[in-house]
Amino acid sequence: MTAKELFKRGNEFFFFDDPAETAALCRKKYPEDCAHIIRVADEVCRNYFLFDLEHDLERTWEPVIFPEDAPIDWEYRPGNDPEFTFQFNRHRFLICLGQAYWLTGNSAYETHFFRLLMDFIDHIRRTPKTEQTTWRILEAGIRGENWVKALRYFKDSPIMTDERAEKIWKCLREHGEYIIEMDSPYRYISNWGVMENHGLFEIGIQMPDPETRERFTSIALERLAREARMQIFDDGVQWEQSPMYHNEVFHCFEDVLLLAGRNGIKAPDELWEAMRKMACANLAWIRPDHRQIIMGDSDDMDLRDYMSIAAYLLKDPVLKSGGFSELDFESLWDIGVKGAREYALLESRRPDFISAALNDSGNYYIRSSWEEDADLLHFHCGTMGAGHGHSDKLHVDLILAGEDVLTDSGRYTYVVDRGRFEFKNPDAHNTVTVDGEFFTQCKDAWECSKLTQPVKQLFKEKDGYAFIQGGNLGYMHKGVFVNRKIVSLGDGLYVIADELYGAGDHEMEQYWNFSERGRAAYEKGRAIFTGERVKAELLFVSPGCQAALGEGKISRHYNRYETRARLGVKRAGKGFQSMITVIGGGKKEEERRIRASLIPVRSALKGITYPASMAEAVKVETAKQEYVVILCHQEVNSPTDLTEADGCMGYGNVIVFDKRKSCTGGTVLCY
């Protein structure tokens, strides 16, 4: 295999069309990104490896440096976490060398590209042992993308000798055959299958002979279509309940569809539909700052680059509203200058919805607007999502005025003795437990010894209000059912009612984990969070609650965590119990004092007052607002009746009254 034969197919069949033109545009529009890539490339030339790119799956914060006059130790593992070895052997840095070469014209990047690539090919053989490290099948699949992309930068290099081209071709074929060989039902449902077969497809596109190219790409497409059918819920969420892995799968589908189009290959409809649905799910859950929520095993990542690619492929103005107005640095290299011009001309149009219910995955989003200073509440009541999911049934994230108030924990590590459970367990999430027992219990870094069935219920929007309800069966062995009701009153005001249905003595505990980017304080039934731009209050109105402010952890990126405030609120009792919390806040300059109190609920026709186990109401007041929210914990209206609280009368299970408008009928959010 000669170099000419290996690279006889032109750039039009791959990603960028003209690397010199792309580099020139990047230098003009994205000098900071250029500087970052050149810095990474310079470090790699010195055998200095630090993984800090936006989509590095496992970031590092301390460099690993090999002597410049010694061979690379591709098996190197710092400490007890193998993730460095895996990330290292994905070879994403080879793309950085190629981009730096075209950005600067410095031939040193060319020299070190071949030094590193050939060192791996010459010295790292696939064996049963290396299949657990340098040749782990997932890394082989990811290398399929990274090698094929990186090679295009150096295809015309004078030091791309025929001998090197032969070795590269043979190793790429070995990668492809390995991926084909390793097919199994595990891959049907795991993100591994998508990432591996995405790599197989890209390797296939690089194969110079039509027979191998057709074999590799057709097998890859058949498998990817099967995986798309099985892994993506009807609401567009990848089943593992981790936005980061959702978006890795999303990116793989995008890459494949982009290359299929450039090679005249008809991609299965399942891939197009999966990409469209996944993009819509991203649009539903994207934060006001354009980043993903750190749910499950997720890092804090910007979604606009992947959304831009989806908008480009589908020519969809609504999806573009979730992307950049112009293609970003990395997308430019994948799409090319011509594609960037086409994208810039595409209209951007905001969605015709604001809030969203992703019912299949059990993720619900109450949003105030599409502005960057919007409020956003996320509630999760769905499947755990296997190893990458966390024990987060009934968890809420809360963003006010565009800033985090209550957050998920992130992931930090995959190693148990480094604190894996500290980020997976329920107390790292904003949820509720019973009797000090976790509803889901981890067995190791990936498996659980006990899982919990979610009970998905109603999501409703009406008259500017929103309502979500969900429960879980994690305590049925105790004869206890736990339920959470959330009412959004708008303008940064929320009522959250946690309900315990059961007999005997039990203790409920709520966990409230605050953003590390602010300060939290607690005094006399009121927690106050002060952030950079926002101030929020949590009022605990149920009697007999005991609260303690302690410390928790949050990890926005792998291998790094920070401490943050965690408030635990407990209430013990016999039989049915409830804990009602009122949350409100917004921008500091618009600070308002919130008052909230429980008020009795009466039968309007029988003239009796219901016990708290049957119905409760909460009055929420600010300087400009006065609401009464009636919450019935069970059926109360019999035979013909209305509920009444503080002069507000209506029929329903959950009713909101704006007392400055009307005290009759109200807005019924749940019957």
C-alpha cells in the first residue's frame, strides 16, 4: 500500500474541504481557540500530556510528562484510575497536531505526529492483555475517528512514506476487523456500541479499496441503526440518563451522517430520526448558559457545537437557536468553509415551546423564557440509566436568573475508593429519603444491589403555572410510598411538597445541595443562598422540621471537585407525613422578601377542617403577590364538596389562587 493509494480519495469525501482556507478563517475568527490548540500541540511535542479539551471524556488537571529521549509508555496509569490510560490511548491530541500544523506551518508538528503514531503502531500490539488497556475496544473505536481525521492533515506530507502508509493501512484494518469481531448484545444497548461502530464507519471511509470500504461501512450502518432503535427513548433521550454520554452518541450519529452524505451513502432512516430526536431533547434541557445539566455521569459542557452540526445537517432553524450563530472552531474543521457559509445563512428561530416534559425518560423542565437570565427547574422521575446513572429519583435542579442555585453533583471519578459513591448516592442530589436508608444502593462503581422503580405522573401547564408530580417505590419493603409534588407559580416562586404514605413511625429527610458558586446560610426555618448575581430563599413551613447545614461536593469535570453547602432537613412522625418547602428568588437588585405559612383547609359545604394528612394549603406572599396553594394528599370531596383555604374556594387536588385576581375556582393543576 503506497501513500498515494491510501490517500487517493480527495477531501470532499471526508471532513474539511481545504485545510489552508479553514486554518485562515480560524486564525481570523477564533484566536483563543487557535492558541489553545497550538499550546496543546506544543506540549505534545515535548511528551507533555494534559487533557483539557471541551469534549475530552476524562479530563486531567496534572500533566503526565515522559522524557523526551525515552519511548512513550502507552500503558502508563497514574494512581489507581485507569481512565488516564484510556483517555491517552484515544489519541485526540493527534488532531491537535494536525490543526496546529495548518495554523502555523511549523513542520515540527508533522514530525511529532508521525513519531507518536508510528511509535504506537510499531510497539503496541493487540493481545488479550492490551485489550484491557491500550487496545480496549472502546478506545479502538474512538481512535477510528481521531486517526482518520488526523491523517487528513498530513496526507500530502513528504514524510508520509509508502512504508508508513502500509503500516497505517494495516493497523486501521486491524481496528476495523477487531470492532466487527467484538459485536455482542452488550453493544446493542451501551454507548460503547455506537462509539465503536462510528469508528468502524470512519475507518471504512478511509479504506482505499471499494470492497473493504463497502463492507466496513455497511456493517457499521446496520449496527448503528439497531443501536439507535434500542438506545434512544421516544422522547429523544439516550437511555443511560447522562447528558454527556447522550451527547457522545449524538456526536457519533452526526459524524456518520455527515460522512455518509459526502460519500453518497444512504444512511438508515433510524439514524436521521435518532439524531433529530436527540437534538430536540438537548433543546429541551439546555441550560440558559447553553450548557448541559451535570446529571448522572456528566461534565459541564457547552452544547452549542453539537447543536450547530445537527442544525446544519437537518437545515433546521429551531435547532440552530440552540447552537452558535456561526460555526465554532471545532465544527469549522469538520464542516469546512463552504459548509460554514451555508450555516451562517440558515435562519435561527426559537422553539414554539418553553417548558417540556420528556415523559419516556422521566425528565421535566419548567423554563421561564429562552433568555440567558431565565429560570429553569429540572425534575427527574425516570429510570436510573445503568452504570452512568445516579441515585437521583425525585431530584430537582434549580437555576434562577440564569445562575445555579440547586445542582446535581456531577461524577468526579469512576473509582470507588476515590469517592465514587459520594457523587452517586441520593444525599448528593436534591431529593428525599426515609429512615436514613437510600432508595437505591450502589454495589460497586457501576452496579447496584438495589434499584428503585419510578412512578411517573402528571405534568401540566396552565394559566402561567406549571405542575409536576412523581414518586418512587424504593421504600415499599417498609410499606412506604414517597411522592413529590412541584408547583411553579412563575417569577421564580416554587412550592415543593414531599409526601410519605405509610403506617408506623418514620423519618423523612430532604437534601438540598447548593451551587459551589455561592454561599448558603440557614436560620429558623429559612435557608438563604447568595450567588454572584442571584439571591434565593428556601422556606420550610412544615412543623417539627430539624435542619443542619453541612458540606457536600460537586464535580463539574472529571478528576476535580469542589465543596459546597448541603442542607439536610428532617421530620419524624407516625403514619402519613408531608414536608412543604417554598422556594423563591431572582436577581439581587430585584431582591424581595418572601413570606410563607401553612393555613388550614376546610370543607366548604360540611364546615369541617381537614387534618393535615388529608389536605394542606400554603400561603405565599411577596410585596406584590399573594398566592394560596391547596394540596390535597388524598381524596377529600365527598359526596359533593369544595375545598376552602383562607377564603379561596375550588374543586381539585392541587389548586392555585392568585388572591389579587380571584378567590373562586382558582387554577386547577391536578384533579
